[in-house]
Amino acid sequence: MIYTVAVRELCEFTAKQGDLDLRFTPAPTALEGIAGHAVAAARRGKGYRAEVALSGSYQTLRVRGRADGYDPEAQRVDEVKTFKGRLDRQPASHRHLHWAQAKVYGWLLCQQEQLAHIDVALVYFDIGTQQETVLTEHCTADDLRQHFEAQCQRFLAWATQQVAHRVARDTALGALAFPFGGFRTGQRTLAEAVYKAATAGRCLLAQAPTGIGKTMGTLFPLLKAAPAQRIDKVFFLAAKTSGRQTALDALTRLARSDEHVPGLPLRVLELVARDKACEYPGNACHGESCPLARDFYDRLPAAREAAVSVAVEHGNAGGTPLHQAQVRDVALQHQVCPYYLSQELARWADVVVGDYNYYFDLGGLLHGLAQANGWR
């Protein structure tokens, strides 16, 4: 089975290193970023190609993405990064990640255009001044191929694990039974409407009275539809903590509902606000101030693996969501920030329960991840 991963997702998994460091902020909004990319592209020559779709393969991995720009005459690929503030304050770890992404695009372009060499450029576009800082490196196709394969090798074991999890998850969801003897009045109608909307790829706006079991009547049909419709993730977003807790309780009940499906292999993650997850509220989010930010990305792989293992163990025991308390336990065992560990785990969860601002805010984490990775 082929596992498809976006270039950005691949490099964020393999090339991040060192401290968690939020000093180079605030980052541009999504709209500012789009506008900045458009301005940078408009300044290039007539033959310049923007948003070049690329893909490549390595063993069972398919890597896809869009290079920000390619100048065939100069034989140069551009990776455009918008920013605010002073570029000289950018952490070295950020620059390292940007080069990793740019060089993956460089190899994919060399492969597509049959190039022996190419210039790889990081184009830093200042949102405030509209000025560009361009860093260029001349690379051979062979060097870029080796870089690409090194990133893929680091990701391959995790990808294989994700494929196995997806197969087990979808098999179990196909056999999932409704956890109660029957539906309440109005609950079946709601569940049928949700299922039909999911299978048709349509939006559904539903209004229902209190007491019919809206949470279960929504989650159950969505999960049942997931295997056939290749739904990657379900986001359950609510305005109040009580609504999120109801969803977590319903998911626990679903996982324990069928004796023929022992331990539903469903990764359920609870996202909470930063002020509720922060262990050092008086410290800034960088390694010189917070001990849990220090070497965050170096310690993240082990913490991520442990958290996913905890989710699997709970699933085999009857299905317990990965509540923030469990995320915190794993994070502190590995000396990483619980809040940012939970944000990382959102990439690998099947169901995410959190505040609606995680998706509908202009800088919403879940919206950004869904767009970047093409999740269904």
C-alpha cells in the first residue's frame, strides 16, 4: 500500500531539530502569506512558473507538493517564505527546515524536467516592507536525490506504521455496531442524514432538540462512513468544555460497545487551550526560558511514538481517548511541552476533539493542517 505525504509534512517530521522557539513571531496570517507569494511571483519574468505541481516516489512513499516557483531560464526553484520582523532573529532550526523543503522540491523538479543541476533559492518576503532576501545554493541532481532519499528513509518506518494502523482502523469501523439497543426518537433520522452527507461529500446543517442523543447520532455514522469514503479524520469541535466532554464520553462508549471488536483501534485526541496545558506559564516559549522547549524537536520522536503507543494500548483495553492528562504524562516523561506535543499528535489522530477556534480561527491549527495535507 502506497502512503502519500506532502513535502512540508515530510520535512516537518524529518528535518526539525533543536529547541521549540516562538520568538520569531508573529507569523503572517494565511491571507498575508498568499498575498506575499503573489507579489513575489508577479515580480518574476514572463517564463516564470508559479505553483508547480510535483510528485516523486521512494519505495512505498509517494511525496507530493507544489513548488512556489520555477524559473526555467535561470534554472532555479524558489521556496518563498513570508515573515514579519527582523530576519536576522530567525532561529537556525527554522532555516534548516526551509532548506530541507526547498531541496526536496529541487530534486522533484530535476526529476520532472530531467535536469543535471539546479539553483535552489530561499526567498524571504517581508510582509511589512515588501522587500525580498534571497539565499541561493547551486545543487547537483545527485546531491538533491540523496537528500530526498535521506528524508524518505527517516519517515518510512513511521509511514509503514500509519498504513498498518489505517487498515486496522478501517476494518474495525466497518464492523462497528451502534452501542445501544436502539435509536432514540429522532436520533436515527439525524444519523441517516449525517451518513448520507458524508457519503455524498456534502455539508449538513442540523437542528435537533435536547435529549435525542445528537453527539452519538453524529459520531457513529461519520465513523461508519470513514472506511468507504476514505475519511482521514473527524473533528468534533464545540464552544464549551461540556460539549467536548460529551464527545469524549461517546467515543469511549463506542470503543467499548461491541464484544466482537475488542479494543477499537481509534486514536482519539483532546486538544485544550494553551493556558490549560502550560507547565511554566511565567516562561516564554523558547529553550533559553522554558526547560520543556529546550531540545523539543530532538526529544519529539520518542515522545510521539510513546503517545501513539499509549493510544493503541488504551484502544486494545477497550478504548480510552488520549485526554490532555495522558498527553501531559507522556510529555513530562520525555521532557517536552504538553501543549505542543498535543498539536503534533493532531497530525496522527483519527478523531480530534477541541474548541471550534482550532478550525475556524484565521490561524486555526486544524484548518491549516487539513489544507496542507489534503485531508478528507
